[in-house]
Amino acid sequence: MNNMKRLLSAYHPIVQILILGTVMVSLTSAMSIPFLAVYLNEHTQLSYAVIGMIVGAGPLASTVGGFIGGILSDRFGRKMLMFSSLCSLAILFVLFILVTNPLLLFLLSMAKGLATSFFSTVSKALMGDITPQDRRFKLFSTRYLAVNLGYALGPIIGANLGLEGSSTAFQLTGMVYLFYAFILLIGFKKYSIVKSEENHEQEDGITILGALNTIRRDFILLFFILGGISLTVVHGQMSVYLSQYVSEHFEEGVTLFSYLLSVHGFTIVLLQAPITKMLERYKGLQTIIMGSTLFALGEIGFAFSTNESLLMVSMIVFTIGEILVIPSEYALIDAITPEKVRGTYYGAQEFTQLGSFLGPWFAGLILSSYGGKAMFMAMSGISLFSLLFYAKGWKMYRIKQHSVKHGTPLNDKVCL
């Protein structure tokens, strides 16, 4: 606790509130969001595929939410958008347990995705605004740790209190979001916000049209995004299809899934730093190959696990793959990004979240028609298939580098 207090003391009070709020929200969200598919399966007559579409609608909305949030924050201010987003999330979590109509549930999920992406995008921008550049990397690492700490502890606490996937869990999450909103509002009134010196210059805004035009012109980026979409199909909403399978095929399946989520969170908390340091000498493509392979092995493990221990081992393998893949995707995009359009390239990468919509829907179709083993094997195959896109994009990038270095004309197929 003293280490956390000392770590947070280096940041602006608003940043401290945002980090602690992240732990709180993640803690309660871990009792509700990953169990939404299970909750809908138990309380509605919807099919796996429809439930997958409903849950995936949130990430689908998040695909463009960051762009829209940036525009709205320019017009209404970051403080107002952050406060209204948290209040909206508080209301939406309560509505999830009151609504059963598929269309309304789909719209609620999209609204949740938009509100979440608004708050996430704007809060990270605000944290960057008021934090000196030399502290930002550590700041966002701390935020990532806070998210996973909440997701490591939340499912265990929820399981022991009997809250996992219950209507009470959704109500509790809504109350925490509302509490977070008012604590943040008090912080805004109490503490002044002054941008750090590096952030006085006005940054160019990222537009959806600009991101689409960038993808259209740069085939290297296009292949990396296609690879990212494929991998996000596998890991983006993994909790949806895994929860549907485990809850119906194992005794006390919902409780077991809670512990699997905690294994996932604790694996990230404990292994992220040592694995990242151990593999820092490898290129982004090499770690993506390793991560995709571990995704595939983890999915195969899920398919053939006959007891809780095997499921947990498979989850650890899968999670290590996630630790490798997520930062590596950013490293690849960073490697190909021209300095003047860095914001647009990073904005374009948000389109990989399309996989978080396609994944639950596709997995639900396979699970309904062919069963769990076929679903997990299909996900394993998609994970390995994604490497074809990454390999093609990397090959184009190396050709482009060689052309620029030696002054030879670029191939039209490499970069238009």
C-alpha cells in the first residue's frame, strides 16, 4: 500500500483520482461486464449468436468512439465529457438488468461502448496533458496495472460474495460509476489543471475520414490492421464465448469462470513486466508470432480441457500471448508511422476493434451449430491465419525501407 501511495504521489491529484477510480471501476466491472453473456443467456431466450452480437456492439461502437469523443471534448470540454460519460455508464448498467428486448439491448451495448470510449480516450488525453513527458510511459503502465489489478481481484470477490453475473453486480457497478463521477467532479473543482510545457501546442485532430484515407493509401498499414482485426476476433471479447462454454459444460461453471478471469488478471499483473523486459530485444513481428501461437495453443487447451486445472493452465498460456501481442501491435504501427501523421495512424488502429464485434458473433454461431471444441479450434485457426496479414505487411515494410535507403523507386503495390 505504501508503494502504491508513493507511486501515485509523483502525479497530479486529478491523475491520482483517475488511477484509483480505475481500480474501483475495474473491480466492480469485473463482476458484471464479463458475465453479461451469461446473464443474458440465463434471463432471456436469445441465441448464443445474438447474445454475441449484443455484447460485441459495445466494442463496435468504441471503434469510432475515440474519434467522436475527441470532437465532443473540443466542443464541450474534457471535464464535462468525462463527468457525463461516467453518469451515463451508471445509468446504462442499471438499464441492462431492466431490458430484455434484443434491439434495445443492442442499442444499450452500443451506448455503453461509446460512453466507455469517450471517457477512456479523453481521460488518457487529460492525464497526458498534466503529466510531464518523461513520466507518461510509467503513468500509462500504472494505469494498465490498475485495470488488471481490478480484474484480478473483482471476480474472486464477486464469486465469494455470490455476486458474479447477478443483477446486484450490475447495480453495484452503476453505483460505483456514479460515485466515481462525483469524486472526479469534486477534484475538478478543488484542483486546477495546467498543461505540462510539452502540451501547449495544439495537436491536429484525428477524423474518421482522415483515418480511412490513410488506410486506403498505405497498404502496409492496411495489412497490419487486417491482422489486428483477426487477432482481436480471438482475444478482444474472449470472455464472452469462454463464459458461454464454461457456464454450461462445467459444474459451478459461473464460479469457475470467475476464477479463470482472476487467473487472467493476476497473470498480467505478475508477468507483464518480466516478460516485456525479457523479450524487449525482439522485433514487433517476432513477438506477435509468439503471441499468436500462444493464443492458438490456449484455444486448443480450452477445447480439450476436462477439468478446472487444465482450463487454468490454458488461460495462463492464452494470457501470456495477450501480454506479447498487445504492445507489439502498437510497436508495429509505431515503426511504420510517419512523424507528421502519428495521431492519424494510431487513430486508424482503432479499427482493429471491429474484431471485438465479429468475435462474439462468430463464436456464438460456431458454438450453437457445432459445439465448444469446434469453436475453440476455429479461434485457434484464426489466430494463426492473422500471421499471414502481418507477414505480408512486414515484407512490404522491409521492401519500402530498402527502397528509401537505396533511392530506388517504390513498388506501387507496396505504398500508393
